[in-house]
Amino acid sequence: MPTSPLRPIQLPAGFWLRADVAAALIARDISTLFQILRRHGCSQRQIGAAVDISQSHISLIMRGERRVATHDVLTRIGNGLNMPDHARTQLGLSITQRASDIQPHASYTIHNVPSTMDVERPGADPSIVDASSPAMNRLDRIRSESAPAIGMLRTTLADTSSLARPSRDFRDGAAGLPSDPAQSGFEEDGHEVRRRDFMRVLTGLTVGTPPLVRLEALRQSIGHTMGAEGDVWNSIADDYAYAFYTTRYDILGEQLAADLSIVQQLLISHPDDRDLTRAGASLSMIMAIVLTSTGQTWMARRWWRTARQAADKSGDMGIRVMTRSQETVKGLYDGRPLANVLALADETIELAGKRVCPGLAGVLAGRAQALAISGRPDEAEQAVNALSRLTDRMPDSALIDDSMFGWPEHRLRHTESFVYTEIGATGRAMDAQDRALRLYTDNQAGNRAMVQMHRVSCLIQKRHLDDGVRYAAGVLDALPVIKHDQLLYEVARRAVAAVPDKEQGRAEIDQLRDRISTLPNQGASA
């Protein structure tokens, strides 16, 4: 005999720990939640009886034609489904708020209306709003596209152009949201709404997520409670810009993934926060560099695209130029066509205009290197000269900043070394190498090794083949395995390519070529 549709809902153990359930709760995507319940044998009538919503309206919600919009209805759903405390926090509910704490609705009437402004509702809030309204369509895109990305590297901050950008103050009617806070479903002022959403997101992230994400979410929630807001995420990005040179790639990538997961969730609640979006662009850029450095070039290109989109959305010209600058230089090492690298460089130079900044210096350096590899020596040398003139005009703050956001002198010398080596001006190249090697600190072993590989190429071009091969082997032996990366190996491969054809078959050349064919295990000990 069929089970009665009004039989109380019984869910399997672990239901509220499922990743798809957690994503739906954090996004407040009740349509998806009800669909998951349906797949677990719950009828629409059972769900409706449990949460005190009619079966016809349950059907509309599941089809995406209506959307639950208010806190009291979400509370009824949480109570009716007997959600455990961690699920309630993911949905943004207090763990102490039960049915006795809210006013039950005498009826549940929804009118088919074109916008949230015209919904008739008990009290001040709509119970359910028409899902076709412009504001809810935007919010739906934010939640449906962003929430499933929790903990996934590739989709963190993905397609930021789809994020809505309502005003900071929910009461000012910007971005198509209702100007009346009662009509928007928020009775608190804008600050309290954002604060509540911030805490809901961070609390939700402490459940069912990787340990680093949970730890950072806890730290952020404590800092927010104490009022530690402002530019904290840009400070975190600055820390990464320094840590890049001293931290193993596997550790750096894991830490970045944790922070990007949190930034991605915060952007759902704060899509108009330009500082947060700028930080997301910086962190995405550094993730792209890590992926490029570890040879994961196909994934890196996706992150470069995300970094550019987030930078553009932030409106910050400095980070817009910097993300493209870094991509131009790193594009020389990820196998992309040189024509594409040069096109990106020209686009970035036009974008930067007359700014004097590290980002413009970086893109001039990348352009000079691309021209040298392309066999255009005169243009490459002109580009290096333009870079030198720009460096002379660089503010002291940029020249002493040894992070990836600065432009210390050794970057100019590195560029000169690269370009002069490629165009065969070995004397000037070796002079630039000497100057760069004197400037590098102990923390810049990877950059030092790259310049030393330029010297290998110079030695080979000067027909000191044996010396060059021995020098290359010594560079690789001296550098800890965890510092070996795609950038160094690409420079080494170009040095080997300089060996005359008649010498290419020598055993020591084959041995060196084999050694730089694939990256070693990045998790190996030093």
C-alpha cells in the first residue's frame, strides 16, 4: 500500500551534511532544497505540511516561479524540517529561534504580480516574491552561480560580471532594488543587514568545509565582531605578494584556496564592495601565478581571466593594470602565442595611459621580452630603453617594495638580462646579470636561478658549451627542489635550444634536456 503523503518527513542520516544541501542553504536556494527533499522521497504535500505552505505554492517554488524572501518564512522552513543547528546557521537562522519565537501566518496568499513592489503580504514582508522580478533574477544569478562553487578552486569568483552590484545602503533604491526596506524584505538598516549576512556566511563556512577555510572563517568572524573591518582583505593580498617568494607552492596554493573560498562567499553578500572585489582580483592573480609556476597552465589561464574580470569590476586602475601586467609576463612561460602576449601588452599600455606605476613597468618588461623572442631585436631594445626611463621616474615607494606589487631595480636588470640574452648581445646581457645577482636577496633564489640560466645561454652562444652545461647543472643542484618551477625550466629549455645543431646529440646535453623536461614533485623536501 502506498505511503500516505502526509506521513511525517523522515530524512536519512547525514542528509544535512551533504555538499549540495549545504550549498543550497548558504545560497538560501529553497527551490533546490525542496528538489533535493523530493529526490529523497518527500512529496510536495509532505513538504508543504511540514513547513506550513500550500502544495501549489511548493510546486511554484520548486519550478523557480516563486522565491522565499523573508526571514520568518525561512525560520518556518527550518523549524518544519527540524534542521540541526549547523544547517540553521548555514541558512542564516539563529540556533535558538524556534517556532514559538515567530508569529505564525494565518494564511499564505501569493498574488501573481510583476515585481516585489506589488506583493500583498501579511505584516511588513512578502512571504514569497515573484521569481521573474528583475531584482530577484539578479539575486538568483548570484546565489545559483556562486553557492555551488564553495571549496572549488576553478569556480571561485567565476564570472564576476554576473554579480549584481546593489548600493551599499539597501535603502537607497539603487540597482533596481526596492527603496522601501519593508518592501525589500529587510527591516534592519543596511549596515545591520550586511552584518547579519556577513556572519551568516562565515558561520556557514565553518561546517563541512576544509580545515583552512573553517579556521580563516572563524578568524574573520571574530575580527568582524570586534569591528576589525576596512581594508583587511587587501592587506591579506599584500601579505601573499611577499609570501610568494618564501612559501612552497603547494602550501601557498592551499592557503589561497581557503581565502578565496571565503572571499567568494563574502562577495555574494557584498557584491558592491569594491575593496573586497579588488582583493579578490589580487588573490586570483596570485593563484594564477602559482598555477603557471607549477605547470598547470590550462587552469592558470582561467584564473587570469577571473582576475581580469574582478579587477575590472573593482574599478581600481592600479589592479586592472597589475593583473594584465603579470599575465603578460607569465604568458611567456605558459605556451600561449607570442602574438597574444603582445596584444595583451599593447592593450594594457593603452589602459595605463600616463600612469607611472609598477604595473606599467611590468607590462613594458613583458613586451620587451616577447619582442626579443619574436626575433625583433631593434624593437625589443627600444622597449628596454623605455622601461629604463620609466624606472627612473618610479616613486621611491615602488622601488623599495620587494613584493610582486613593487618595482625594485632587480626587475629592470632581470628584463635586460632576458632581452639581451635573446637578441645575442651577450656582453650587455652578462653585465645585466652581474648587476641583478648583486641585488637579489636570499629570499629570491628562484629569480636568481633564472638569471643564472640566462648566463648559461650566453655561455653556450659564446661557444663555451662545456662551461654552460656544467653551470646549468650547478644551478639546478644548488636550488632546492621545492623552488624548481615552470618559469625556471622554460628559461633552461631556451638555453638548451641555443646549443648548435651539431652538438645537440651529446650525452651531457641529453641529460640536461631530460632533467628539465618535467617538474619534480613540488611536495618534496628541500
